[in-house]
Amino acid sequence: RGAVLEGGLPAWKAAGLELDESAASSDALTAATAAARAASSSSGSTKYKASLLKDKVLSLQQMQQLVQPAVAAAEAGQAVPDLQRQVVDARPAGRFSGADPEPRPGLPSGHMPGSKNVPFTQVYAGGMLQGARLKPVDELQALFRGAGVDVQAPLVCSCGSGLTACVLALAIHQVTGQLAPVYDGSWSEWAAVPGAPIAKNAAAGQQ
């Protein structure tokens, strides 16, 4: 079982809880890597047994198939249809629309055809990253609804590299109690594929 400490270390400190300020040993710093290697090795042993929830991670091929109807509609000059599974992009609005550059050299900005934009900072109370806390459920519901996202319908979260997509997935879990899947390759994989369909200049939150 895993959990997220809302507010992180700043919240822990603010609550006056105990802190361990002793120096970490080299063994402690490498323990997580050693445990991961042991878990993937048939000869290794570990107390933690991880298993991949395959329905919670989508591949590039699955994403390409998912957005194909939107790509075909755009090429035909037709209105972009709703996708079978909503694609919710956590990147800032400027990168989503194509107005701002990506932080990765050589990678174009824009978005997957048919996707919708909910910048991940918007799920935090006050938009604050330091000591971040999620907005109340009713505000999260309004946020997603305003971006045209139905959190009760099938969806997948994406971002730049698969990290902040998990922030959206956590926010959606707060609303629905269900764990949303993520596209872990995200934009850094999608946009690096030669000839990848990339939409630009759409208003933030829309297709």
C-alpha cells in the first residue's frame, strides 16, 4: 500500500512532527535501487512485491489508436469528435496550445489531437507548489468540468514526461475514488516520433 502525504514535508514540519536530521548512509541512499533490482530478479529477495497494473499505463501504440479518429477528422477538415477515452494533458496552457516552447530542446510544442488541457498547478489550492495541497473536491469537480473533462467517463492523463500526469490522476482519484491511467511516455515520447500528429493554436482546455 502506498499513500501521498498532502502538503509534503512543509506540512509535516508545520504540524510540529519529529524530524530525523542525521546524515543518510550510502547504503540507505542505494536501498531503493537495490530493492527494485532484487524484485526484478528471480534469485533476489525483497519484502516488497510490486506488480504492474497494466490497465493503468497506456503505451504509445494505444495512444496513437485512441486519437486516430481525431487525426482523421482534422485531416478531412471536419470537427474533432469526442474520443473513446478522454486525453487530459497536465502541461501549461502555452505548451499545450503551441504558443510556448517545450523545455526539451528540439521537441515541438502543441498537443495530441482531441486532447484537453488541465495544467497540473490548477489542482493545487492557490496554485502553490511548495507545500501543495489539493483543492477541495467541489472545486476540483468544477475545474475539470470547466475544461470539458468528465471525470466519471474513461480518460487517460498525460503531461511532458509522465510525472505531472500523476498529479492529475491523484486529483481525479480524490473526486471519483478511482485511479485514472496515465500515458507514461507522454509528450516527450509522442512529439519525438517523426510525423506524429500535433495540433496547435487551440484555446486552453479545448481540443
